[in-house]
Amino acid sequence: MNDSAPESDGGVKPLGTRRGGGDPATRGRTTIADGVVEKIAGLAARDVVGVHTMGSGFARTLGAVRDRVPGGGRSATATRGVKAEVGEVQTALDLEIVVDYGVSIADVARDVRENVIAAVERMTGLEVVEVNIAVSDVKLPDEEDEDEESEPRLQ
């Protein structure tokens, strides 16, 4: 088998040699779906101390039902409470969180922003232009989780 091809000047150039010129990273496009950014942001936000859960009570209830349906998907849990708008080079995020009682909401929000921005920018290369955080509830120490309350009771 011949691993070379004739060149126009009569010489032989190996076939494995690049011909396009320029940086390979500039040959083509990479697109990142909104859901990918939402998963990254959701997981990064959950890692912050003081974040009890993500999403409003209604979203968590729907998510708990969806998790029980075969094929409902665990991935929905990762994106619960996160909405991303992804452009070609930038993204903006809206997060809805429930914080633990007794934590500084301002500190938790700052830590969530820092963690989310770092994770999304590192993993996607997109510039995060804003992270809006809505605190929808405070989890009291003696409250049951809504996910536990929504468990179906067998009779």
C-alpha cells in the first residue's frame, strides 16, 4: 500500500500531512445546546453550601413525578430550576433556588454565581454574561422535603 501521493512538482508528500492550513480549531463549528449548559449550571449550583434544592415547589413536585415515570429521566433533575439562553459565544442563566434556613442569602447567591460561572466557562468556553438568581423558599430545619411529601402512599 502506498502511503504517499504525488505532488505537482514531482515530489512525494505523505497523505497524513495536513493540507488545509491554519489552526484545526477554526475548521468547523461547535454548538452547545441550552440543556447542556443548564445541566452544568444546575450541578454547580447544587454544590454550594446553603443551597437546599433547585426550583420552585411546583417544579420540584413535577420533577418528582417525572423521576418516577420509567424513562422520565434523571437528567431533568439536573436541570430543574435552571434556564439558559445560549448564543454562539455567550450565555445567560436564570436559576431558582431554595436555601437552608440560617444562611446568608447574599453569600449563597454570590457563591452560586461564582461556582456556576467558573464551571460553565471552563467546560463550554462560553462567556457567562449574567446569572440571575431567584430565591423561591427557605428550608426550615423541621420541615419535610416536598419531594418526600409527594411520595405516593400505598394502602
